[in-house]
Amino acid sequence: MDINRNATALLVIDAIEAVGADSLYDPDTATAAYRAAVARSVAACHDAGIPVIYCNDAHVRGLDRELELWGEHGIAGEMRVFPEIEQAAGDITIPKRRYSGFFQTDLDLTLRELGVTTVIAVGADTNICVLHTLADAYFNGYASVVVTDATMTFLCGTQEGALEHCEKCYGSELVTVAELEAVLRA
């Protein structure tokens, strides 16, 4: 894996938990390794000078179509980034109301203004929000890297199926957080 630090950004997709009651984003002790891997990915990118962009659910209660499928979750103002993640002053947050971080947000404009041609993806659900964000990244001409142990599937399908789809359909390079850290330290 070769990463041009001046043309890469990390997309942290729905690495969030509920501030209030939220059945989809309740903290779960079984996700500790995943959450730690997301935090390590963010720290590695901060250390390498790679921009970090949070693409977080920010749904409007009673309005967003996604809520019809999954119930109330990711409500704007009722979520926070995992506390394991050390956010930096220069980090950017792009609120999203659909699965893809690109759909009717300014993510594409932000990436272009940063000179980004490659995105690194971490977060959840690999089979939904990560997958749809990477589909739009591909359609918009971005190369992608998926950090396999810093992504998680928990709503539908399998992690393996989602990763296979990213690799085969969008040309995503699949790496572990340890591999990402090693490349960024080199």
C-alpha cells in the first residue's frame, strides 16, 4: 500500500454512540476491539498529517426516511463520537441524513478543496453506511482503502461480504490498522 499523505483523507463513518437512548448506537462491550482500532486509525492519521473527516448520522426525528427502516437512531444533537477517539482541532465533521457521506452533503467539495484523491474508511456499518459512502467515492473518482478491523457490520449481511464488495466493486484496498500504522510511520 502506498499513501500520498498530501492527497489522502480519513473518513470516520458513524463511529458514534448515543448520548440518550438509541438502540442502534448503544455502547457494547463486544465492540471494544473495533472501537480501539478506529481510535488507532484516527491517531495514526493525525500523526501523519492526514485530514480526518467525521461523516456522522444527524437524522431529523420524524422526518428522515432511514428512520422508517431502522427506527429512531443517530438523531442530530443526540450522538457523540466514540470517547476513545482523540479528536483534533482541525478535524472536520460532515453531518449526513442518508447512508452515504456524499449524498447531499459537502463531502465531495471538502475533499476536492483539500486536494484528496484517496479516502481511507473506518466505521460502521460496513455493509451499509461505509459501503454506500465508498460507492459514491468510487463514482466521484476517489481511490479507497478500507481498514478491515476498524470497520464493523452489525445490522445486516456479513463483514466478509461487505469487504468483498468494496474490494471487487470499488477497487478498495483492504488493510488492517497495524498495516495502516506501519505505512504511515514509514
